[in-house]
Amino acid sequence: MRVFCAVLGHETNSFSPIPTNRDSFAETVLLRPDGGQLSHLIPLMGVKTIVDTAKSLGCEVILSTIAFAQPSAPTVKKDYEILRDEILEDLKDFTGTGPVDMVFLVLHGAMMAQGYDDCEGDLLQRARLIVGPDCAVGVLLDLHCNITEAMLDNATIIMACREYPHVDFDERAGELFEQIHAVARHEIKPTTAQYRVPMLSIFHTPRQPMRSFVDRARSFEDDSSKSQTTVLQVTLAHGFPWSDFPGAGASVLVTTDDDPVGATELAEQLGREFFALRDQGTEPTLSIEEALDAAGALLADTPTGTVVMSDGSDNSGGGAASDSTFLIRACLERGLADVAVALLWDPVAVEMAFAAGEGAVLNMRIGGKVGPLSGDPLDLEVKIVKLTEGKRHQLWTAEQLVPLGRTALVETGGVQIVLNDLRQQPMHPSAFLEAGCDPWSKRLVIVKSSQHFYANFEPQAAAIVYCDAPGSMNGNVFERPYRRITRPVWPLDDIEL
Ligand SMILES: [Zn+2]
């Protein structure tokens, strides 16, 4: 069989102060076909699983662009069009040399560009025109996806990961491959129903009641006797609430084997259940003062151990600048000791630290540079503890190592801050360790990450505290300057389903 695969991913935060262009993709990952060697293909969002599985079955595989950028504002129009058209040209070339049996597009599901509200729908529409109505087109998404009609109309099966943190992309990629392969062999005839769930929120899957709900949704895939139809897959699309367009929001997709009524009924049933737990789906967040009080109380109860605090409002992994100072300032004002913070994106401060050298003590202006949601800069006397260049840190699994950029570990009072010049979130303790700071030797560790940190910090943390400081990713829906979302929507509107 002949298989085409491409990756184009961006989680677009309409309110982000960080612009997005082709260079933004190059900074994270932007690979073009390299003669089929695929030598530097990292296990990102399941794409390696798809390619390896196809190859193991003896398929002819063409891997087109692999492009992924850190979340930020809508992509510059012409740069999106170039990225899109490179993929479409590769697809056209491939169809020109023979029939294409399977197309896999690994996308995010919340990508916007200037002039394009729905990049995934746009790309899929154009890809479908090239491959024709009968080609099996599989789409793998991040669960923070806003699924539109254009996406549904032009994909054969859309599947998102189940877990937040997203530790299961490879597993889902394997399932998607299996089903698309079955479509290409004419063994199944997928039909998908969507039930829109009018809510804008974030849901942590390790905690109840989401844990049980995710498992329950999955049980329909494993045991079709529960729904008297063959359920191929269930996707709980959480939505990405920072994408300001009419399609933003959660939904449930159910794909059955040629049973549209069964798909519709189960999607509605699960959609209503999803809506019913909207209030309880996320860990409660605390204000800065409440969070520091809570951490202090937890630490007073344990003579050793580390409290890990999420500064999710400044999570670059959702489009924030990652240079906010609100929480660090509060730590300094309280005179807290044994504190470490990562990753604070400040290329200018990193440059100055490298100019001064390790061991230097100097006055430095840190953070607070991008805009009002970054807070005021901190003017501090710091010691340059450690400088690194060329290090990598881990995402969810040991194979997923990505560049950390240049880092400068600086210290002031009892607070150590990992500065870097490549905007990204710390998802693993290696973000600290590679920069020269052992987080587990500290009493309080602040991570500029909303939830992805959880998978690899929680096992060793004495406790986790979620702080909702000001910032581009602040959890307060009411403070976001929405202009284009569909209303009514919870929690902005009081609605019943
Ligand atoms: Zn996500």
C-alpha cells in the first residue's frame, strides 16, 4: 500500500502576545522530506509510530513536512500558506505516481492563521480534493482541539489523544493506523457523529471524575456489546478555549462501523455526561497569595520534600510569553528560600549572563518584557551560577528529547531561576537538571507549565499546587476579551443541555 504522512501543528492562542511565522516552526521543528531516510524523526505526536508501522507492513511511505511550533498568536498568512502548500504539492506529486491508499495528517486541531480560522479544515478540504472521496484519510489531533465541520467532512477518521498530560499519542497513533488500514482494505466503513458540548474549560485526566469518564468513554471501544454497535473510536475533544473563533469549544466524536444512528446516540450520551462534570473536571486553582500560603502549610507539615507549583498562566505551551514575574516577585517579597523556577524565557538576560560569565555577580533586569500580562520586570542583583548551551530536555518519554536553548541559572536571595532563550515549558525535571539546578534539593519548585509537567514531576513531588497568577493563560474565562466565540457557552453563560 502507498501511504502519505505529514505533520502541521500549532495551538493558536488568539490572545497571545507572541507572533507566529515560519521561523517559529523552525525554532521547534520544521523538517522537509530528506530522501526517505527519516533519520531525525523524533517520536513527536505519534508520527513515528505511524511511519514505523506502515514500513513494517511493507508499505511505500512518503513523509512530507513535519512542522510544529510552540503555541502563540495566529500564524502569518503567507507563511501558513507556504507550509500548507508544501504538503499539498508533495501529496499531488505522490498521487501523480500511483494511487494513494492512506493519508495520515498529524495536526493539532486548534490552528488559526491570519485569514484562516480553521487551518486544519482548510488543509483537509484541499487534501481531499487531491486524493478523491474514497481515499482513507486519518487525522490525529491533540485533545485541545476545536473540531469543525470542514474537518469532519474531509477526514475518514479523526482521533485525538485521550490524556492530559498527553502521554498517549503513540498509542492513539497505533489505533488510528490500524483503523485507517482496515478502511483501505475495505474491511470497515467508518461513520462519525459529533456532539458539540458548549463549554470552555480545561480538564485534567489523571484526577477524578475525568479519570473515570475517560475510561468509560474508552470502554465503548473495547466492548461493543455496551452500545449494540461496533464503536471504532471515541474522542473527547476538550477544545482550546483561547482560540477566539466560532468553532471553539468541546465536543465528543463517536465513530462506528457503518451505524450513523448508533454513533449519534452515543455521542450525545457521552456529550451530556461530559457537560455534567464541567465544574469538577479541573483541579482548583489558587491566587498567588493563597498558593504560597498553601505551599507554606504543606512544607511546614513535611520536614523534607518538594512542593511543585504550576504557574500555568505563563505556560508557553498554551501561548503565554513565559517571562512573567508575578509569582517570582511574591516569593522574593516573602523572603522565601530554597525556591527554583523554570523556564523563564528572556533572551536578552541570557545574552548578558553569557557576557558576564559563570560566577559573576551583576545587576540584571529579568522578565516582564513582552507585555502587561508578563508583569513588571525584576531588577535584581544576581549571581550567574551556571551557563549551558546545546543541552536537551525531555518531554513525556525518554525518547522525546528537545533542545533547551542556551540557559543561564541565576540566583538571588534564596531563589534560583532558569533563564533560557528558546520559549518552551518544563515538562520534565531535566529542564532544571540540564541547566544545573536539582529541583529536588529545593523546597518549592515553580514550573511555567499548566499540566504537562504533571506526568514526570508528580511521582517525586510532596504535593502539587496550581496557582492562577495573571497572564496570557490565566484560567479566568471572564477576563478574556472574546469577540467571536459562539454563545451561549459555559461558564460565560448559565446553560442547561
Ligand atoms: Zn494539548
